[in-house]
Amino acid sequence: MKLSVSVTNYSWPEGIQQRLTDLAAFLDDTAVDTLWVADHLVQADPSCRTDEPMLEAYTVLGYLAAATRRLRLGTMVTAATFRAPALLVKAVTTLDVLSNGRAWLGIGAGYNTAEATAMGLFLPGTAERFERMSELLRLADQMWRGDHTAFLGEYLTAQQPIGSPRPVTAPHPPVLIGGTGERRTLRLVAQYGDACNLFDIPDGGAAIRRQLEVLDRHCADVGRRAEEIERTVTPALQDGERADALAERCRALADSGIQHVVVIARGRPLTSADLNCVAAAADWLES
């Protein structure tokens, strides 16, 4: 079981830069696997105001790459239509090169119409979003393989998609696809993903087990070994949660088939107490 942290809120009263730097340095010396960041231009947590501080994700990840030596780094997750596809692939590749092989590509179809409207971002209808995400993932694979031949999709055309330099991670940075749609999202995971990210629904793990069964069937359909795909979930830390309680929650999720837990703080920024809790739980899960 891996345990990771995702930063979704930058509203630290003592200041963003110092708190983020301290957070990264602390986690880099623990058993925590990955430091994720939300990829939004406005605060997307419905329990917060939309005008609370939110930093641009890939700038943050570049900063974190320089501030850490071990933690893996990625977005949880990037909406597929919010950036030009080749630019996103280049950003992830750059992060992988500068972090010496610690980058993820975290991707989803996108959902936040309020953010798109507020900030002038492109968010087409659902069917088109999934087709565009599929084309983006195929383009990423082509660029990471060093194939410069023209990419001609329904929505995306790239006449000479040059991916130089190649990623440090071989064969490429792992691709995490967020979402639980059983027909389209989990099919794309089976086709292109190295990890899925599911929702933490308080139903005793029933939804997770069902979704993982659906993923296994998609893997069989496309000729993929299901065990190649890392199964992740993103629960919220409880206020005042103890490390032993968090470790026990992780073990219960493991019983449902989860291999990697990514914790967030809902409605507030992460605190020192949160980080101490996660660090101790990660140690227990590793032992």
C-alpha cells in the first residue's frame, strides 16, 4: 500500500511559498510516495470560496521538483481540454527530465463548467471531451516513443509531433486517469492508463469493488493484464485524525482492491498535524 498527499488548497495564513516549501521538504523525508497538486485556475472545492488562492499546477510542480529529491510529482488531475495536448505532453516530459524521472501524467476528461465559464477555458460536451482525452493519450504515447509521423485525429492534428528530449522514465511517465465512468473512463484506463483514481464513497467499498471488476473486464477485452494498473483512491483526512486510524482506513481500502491512497484536506489547507499523521501512517503501512 502506497500513501500520498494531494495539495488542493493554498490558503495558509503564514504565506504560500514558505508553507509549500516546508511541506515538500517534510514529506520528502518520509515514506510518502507522491506529492500531487490539484490542477484548477480557481478553487474547486465546493466547501470553499472560488476566489481562495489557487496556483497554476505545472509551475508548482516545477518548483517542487527543485525543492525535493525523492517524491514523485503529478497533478490530481488535469482536465484534458484545458491545455493544448502537445503542450501538456511537453510539460510532463519537462517535469520528468528536471525531476530525474519522478513525473506522473494525471489526466481526466474534465467536469468543471463553472470554472471553464469563469476563466474562459474550453470544455466541450461530454462525448467530445472523452474523444479528445483519448486522442491526447495517443499523442502522448507517440511523442514519448519518438515517433514524429503526423497525428491525424478527429479533433487533434499534429503534422510533426516532436518529443525531444525523451522522458527519463522508461518507457514514459506513468499515466493516471481519474474518474469512475464504467463505460468510457475505465475503458480508457484499460487502454492507456498505468493507474486509475476512484472516488472514496462511504459504502463499505462496494462501489470500488464494482468499478475494479468493470476495469478488469475492460482489461480482458483489450488484452491487457489487469495487475499492470495501479488502483488509487482519494479520501479526505478527518479533522484530528490519528495515524493509526488513517492506516486502518488504508488497510480497509486495500481489502477492496486499492493499492495507493492519496489523501486531501477538504475545505482547508493541509496542516502540520495532517502531515505528521500521514507520515506516521505511511511508516506503519510500509512496515
